[in-house]
Amino acid sequence: MRTAVPPRPTCPPATAPAPPARRTAAAAVCAVLGLGLLGGAAVGGWLTAPPSRTAAEAAYERGGTLWSEVPVDDLFPRTVHAADAGPGGASRDWTRLGVAPDGDCASALDPALARALQPAGCRRMLRATYTDATSTTVTTVGLLVTAADGAGMRALRSRVAAGRLDERTDMLPRPYAPPGTAAERFGDAQRVSWWLTVRTDLPLVAWAVTGFADGRTGTPAEPARRAVAPGAASVAAQAGLGHEARELGTRVESAYRAAARR
């Protein structure tokens, strides 16, 4: 809204020539009055102007609706290459097998994990599944766009960290298994490693879960944090499944964050 500027004050014309000292004093008084009124108008306009958003606030707001406007290939690339993402710095390549149709958030998570994340709300659950270059391993990557504000996301992150919820084997994300692909036998029983992070700069929970493509069961599940630790000797570690979950999850999360900052 535009602030009205008060009219500049005028001094009545003298009916007779005034002495020079009086004319100088009168002119000074008029100048001071004019500057004061103009300055007051400027201050009033500054006080009533709406505050501008910071870049971080704009990115956070955009992060809540980004999924509706960014092409799916920008969020879930068709192919991903990582020069040193495998055990010992080995190169890794993945191909996208499919993108999940719209669905509710609860069906994409184990019940205990869904309950833990529920306070933040759910605007959208985005998922895609990848396989490695040999079609030996499969990984589902997910982005849960929440309805929480910054304080809500900070509280959620604190709860996840305090309870180590990203390491509990009863709180895993669930796979998406596109029919007719290398991932069609990738179900809950085939999960071997997973990765999860709660962002506070965006209303976002990012995760990834990985396993073998041949449908084998009985492999103990291990969080990626442990499977990528130096000296880890579990099946998840030696097969590089922890590395795959972490790398693909981080790549997709970074793509979403970059799109929110544009």
C-alpha cells in the first residue's frame, strides 16, 4: 500500500521586506520543517512495508511444492554415475527402472517408521527404483515432502537422532518393485541396507533402501552408516549395498535441494 506524503509546508509571504537576519532564520525554519515531514513520511513507509523473504525462506517454501513443477527426470535421473561410490572407491553406475505412481506415505514405510514421521505430516511421497550395471542389486530411493515448518522439521530431526531411528531394523523404508524389471522380486524380505536423513532447510525426509535382485532372503539388514564404516565385514558391507543406498539417496536428495534453490 502506498504511503501518502504530506504536502511541503509553506511560509506566508512577508508583506514588507524583512531584515536579512530574519529572512535567513525563516528560511532555515521552513527547511527544517520540510525535511522533518518528508523524513517522517519515509520512515512511515519503511515501517509499513512488508518484510522481504530471505533466500533460505524462499527455498524452504518452494521445497514444499517443488514436486508438482519439476520434471521427474530432474529429481530421479534416468542414469546415475558415481566415480568412487563403491567399496574402496570403486566406480558405480545405475539405471532407473521405474517411478512409483502416486500413493500414500504410510504404504511406503514400515508402520513404526510411518508413525515416527507422522507428526511432520505428508504432502507427497516420491519414489523411484534403480539397478546397478550388472542388474545384481536394486535400490529404491524416496523423498517424503512434509507439511511441517522449520521448527517442526528441527523437532523431527532431533527425535530421529535421539532415538537412532535411522538404524532400527523395524523402521525401514519399503521397496518399490516395478513389474517386469530386475526389481520385480524386491520386497520387504529382500531389504539388506538403508539410509535416511531428515532435512531442516527443506520440508523433506530423504531415504533409500537396497537389496539383491535375485529375491534371496535371510540376509541381516544393516543401516548404511554401519555398512560403509572402515573394516565392516557384513554382507551389506562386502556387497557394497550400504554404499549404494547412501550414494543414490544422497544424489536424489541433492537434486531436490538444488531445484529448491533455483
